Amino acid sequence: MSKSGKDSLLGNKIAASVLTAGLVFWGANRIAQVFIPQDTPDHPAIAIAALPSATTPQTATAAPGPASILARLASADTAKGKAFAQQQCAACHTFTQGGANGVGPNLYGVLGSPMFAHAGFSFSDAAKAKAKGDWTYDTMNDWLAAPNKFAPGTAMSYPGIHNTQTRADVVAYLRTLSASPMALPTPAEIKAAQTSTQASAPTNANGGTQPQAAAVPAAPSLDQLLTKADPAKGQAVAQQECSACHTFTKGGANGIGPNLYGIVGDKAFSRPGFSYSGAVKAKAGQPWTPARLSAWLKAPNSYAPGTAMSFAGIKNDQTRADVIAYLNQNAATPAKLP
């Protein structure tokens, strides 16, 4: 140190410090490059498989058609088929040879005959567009399962027969309506139909058949059914199914059952001059609302167990609504329906 109190080596010390710091930084950088390479490796040490995209489009599969009935025809119950057809279809169709057309065509000999081409009957354009060849077991099965799906826009309002065995019974009955019934399916035809059904079933990721969850559409409410009810169809059903026991004219006499003029809104089981069974007396006096009439007409013996009315009921919801619309219209002052 000089006499003045100043360190004469201060500048050298500062320069040495800067140089030392630079050497330390350079050395640390070299060591880091040895232990932590900066070059990108040709192959990653751990390969991470790409996850499937959530937006990957799925292969669309066509909605499966109704189950085949070919294997069921040989053992089908034609008596049940006839009973079902008489119950559900007789309001619009006849089944006897040479029978007249009605709301729908006569069905005698329908199997094996040209599709939608019955003499004297005017089919809708929607039905004519599907008229390809003759009625086979398969096409009749598809038609009866869902008429509006088979021929969108068809004038036939019937919702279809959803139970596979019932369809088989009805088709087996229709087969008998002929002087020369169609031959039953051969084992080869049955096997081909089963193979086709299996082949059309969607598969899962492992190649196995993917079970389908049946989409069950919500049943329309009675109000919705009444909104589109057809009183003319209801009258045809009532005349066909009920006129043997009931009259419908104003002041008409009671028969096996009471007169039904103005029944909607009237007191239930209370028509003057008619003797009701003990089973229905508990229900007597309540107004015949559309809902009560629907329940009664659907299954009389369930509505009033032990009733003397032997009618099995109108199972089709829209047909019941049509009948209620007709009964409501058949009055001096019809009630206001939806």
C-alpha cells in the first residue's frame, strides 16, 4: 500500500477477478455439455404411443332391419296369427277369397302376388315406389314390422307388429289364404338369412359382435294420439268390432251392451234401461273421460275384473284414439278433444 493510503494493486486485482470469473463460467459450460448433451437424439429413449383422437369419426352402420321370421314359419301358430289379424287388421282388410277392398285391400292370396298391386285398390305413391316383384316372406316381414319405415309416407297408419313371433304367426296365417300356399323356406334359405343377419351386425374393436342397445322410443301420450285421430277409421273399427252388441244412433235400443250415443263425458255404466254386471258397478257414475275410455277399451277385464263384456280389447293405441274420436263425434254436443 502506498503512503497515500491507496492500494496500488487494486486494478490488477479487479482484472484478475474478472478473468477468474470468465474461466469459471467457461469451465462450467464445458462440464455441462459433457453431462447434458445439447444435440437432439435420433430416437427417443422412451416412445410414447399417440392417444386416439376423441374426434376420430366413427364408421356409420345402417340400422338393422327386423329379425328374420324364416326359421319360425314352420312352427308358427296360424290360429294365433288369424286371431291377431282379425283383431288388428279386420277393420281395414278382408281375408276371404274375392272379398271386397275396404280401407285397405283384400288380403286373400297376398303372399306371392305383386306388391301393392291389388286389383281395384288405389295405393299411395309411397307404396308404389316400393312395388318391386312379388310379396315374399322377407318383404312381408319388413312391411309388417314397420310400414312407415318400409315405405315412408305410406297411407297405412298402422305402427307395425314389433314382436317377431307374432309377425311369424300372422305371415303363416296369410300363407294359408291361398288355394296354392307358398312353399315354406328351405333350410338353405333359413341359413342364408341367419348368416346375413350375423354379417350385418356391428362389430367391436376385437372383431366380435357388438351388442346393440335397443332404442325404445317414448310412447305418444293419449293427447298426442287424439290430436291426429281419424274418426272415420274409428267408426269403421266400432262398426266392425262393437256393432254386434251396441247401437250408436241417438235413442237407439240397448242390446247385449248399452247404446253408445253421446257416451263421451256421460256417466260410466249408468245408461238407463240397461242392467250392468256387479263387476262394473264400482266404476259407475264416474264420467267417461278419454283416459277412462282408453283404459276400458284397451282391456275391459283388466279395467273391471269379472265384467260380463267378453271383448278382448283394442290393443293398438292409435286405433283406440280413433274410436274415442268417433264416439266423441257421435253426440249432440261433442266434447273438446286435444
